[in-house]
Amino acid sequence: MRADRLVSLVLLLRQHGRLSAATLARELEVSTRTVLRDIEALSAAGVPVYAERGRHGGFALLPGFRTELTGLNPDEALALLVAGSRRGAQAFGLGSALASAMLKVVDALPESYRDTAAGAAERLLVDPETDLLSRRLAAEEVPDAVAAEVLRAVFAGHRLRIHYAAVDRTPKWRTVDPIGLVTIRDRGYLLATRSGEDRTYRLSRILSAEELAEPAQRPDRVDLERAWQERSTRFRAGGDQVTVLVRMDPARREDLVGTALAVLAEEPDSDGRLRLEVTFQDARHAEWALWQLSTNAEALAPQWLRDSLRDRAAAVAARYGM
């Protein structure tokens, strides 16, 4: 861990020139005292770090010093920098590791390309925290200790013991055989088996995790894409699903389809609108989805959904009519 931090410290000085101890501490997420100890260790190892005194002083490397990180061309480095702007790493608790890797990517470039690649990456924004309506799209937080244990178990092929808080249930300890990790819209999931049965756990709901020494019971090779699709299909087929017949404005079709579990039938209506038969996870899901579409969609069936939407609209009208 300290070796990685020392490399990151050198790369920060390579790319920024002179930096204060306070700035280095902030970038490396350690104390100023730790930075000073790291500087001493680098000097003892022969890395030419020197201190500049004064108001604008700090630490710097002797001109011309380079680390041995080579092998990337500008396009490869740019691709990695853009990929590094994605927040998927946060879902697996790899945010700090990603930041360290990006420093190494930039340093791997010849000096003549370094500013160009870094500047180009600044022109691209992937997965911002808010959309155009300023709705926050924050990723779920996964404790570093939990993420580290889960990752170690997945990569080493060991069994994993997790303290898991399922929705509306008391947290319980479970011993699972981890298969792989999936991130969807900044939410991380652990695909595993327990007692031979497929299980999917949201990482943010794992309160604690412990890698075990015994090997996991799992195949040597796995197709995560296929495994995820199969579990998604089973999930959509379970629960208290409801089927709804909807008549709607074609311009809002994607808004409905994007929230429904499946589209069972679709045909144009005589006046240019669409008729769709769609399924939702449950009654609450169906009511929420249709309410979002306002007068752009009408639930034709079942009758209980029409009644529920009518009562909800009447309550809103009464509130604002007072």
C-alpha cells in the first residue's frame, strides 16, 4: 500500500512540478506528517526530491528525472483517461486506485503528448452526477473495507462471508461462493451462489465482509453477461407483476418502455396514438409509471389502476383548488 502511495507521490511531482506538503497530503488522502515521512523515504532510496523554502515553496524533483512507465501511445492513453472518468470504479470501491492509475497513464506519455492527452480528456464528460434537470445521479457508497474483501474473494476464488441487509429484513450473515461483479447505473452487484442456488447481492447492502480460506465452489470460466441476463429474466418473471393496457402519445413511448419490465404487445390506434400491453413489477410500480406520464398516457385496464390514478388526480386537484 505504501509503495503505491510513493509511486503516486512521485507522479504528482512529475506532472505538477512543485507542490506543498499540504497539497500532496490532500491528493494522497493522508496526513502531512505521512507525506514528510514519504519524502524522506524517497530521498533515501535515491529519488531526487528537494525542498524549496519560502512562501511559495514545496517539494519538487530535479529536472529531467523520469519514472520507468512506458508503452502507451497518445490514443491509448486518451482512451484510458476517458474510461477513467466513469464512475463505475466507485461502485466497486476502486476510486482511489483509479486515481492512482490515471496518474501513471499520464506519466507514461512522452512529454510532448502529455498536455494534449490530458486536455483532450477534459473535453469529455461521461456519466455526470446530475442530468439536465439537475436531478442527482449519485452512485451508491460501498465501504472500502467491504469492497476490498469482496474483490479479494472474487479474484482469489475463495468463499465469502457477508453480513447482508436485504430490504425490510433483519441483516443476516451468509456464506456464499462469489462468481463475479457487475455494475449497472453506478450500482454494484455481487453474483454468487449459496448452497448451489444463484444469488445476487447489492454491494451497498453488504454491511461487512470476510474472505474465507476455503475455495469457492464455482466453474473455472464464467460468462458474466449471460449470467446477468439470465438472472435479470428470472427477476422480471417473479414478484407480484401486473399487466397494464395503455393508450398513449407515441412521443412518450420510450419513457414508458424504459420503466416497464416488458412490452407484451404494441399496435397503432386509429387516431395515431399507441396501444401497448406492458408489465410492471407490482401495482405500486404501475401506478408510479403511469402517473409520471400525466395526460400523455391513459391506463385502459385493469380497472383498479384507473380508479387509483383518478383518485390520486382528484386529491391533487382538491389540494390546489382550496
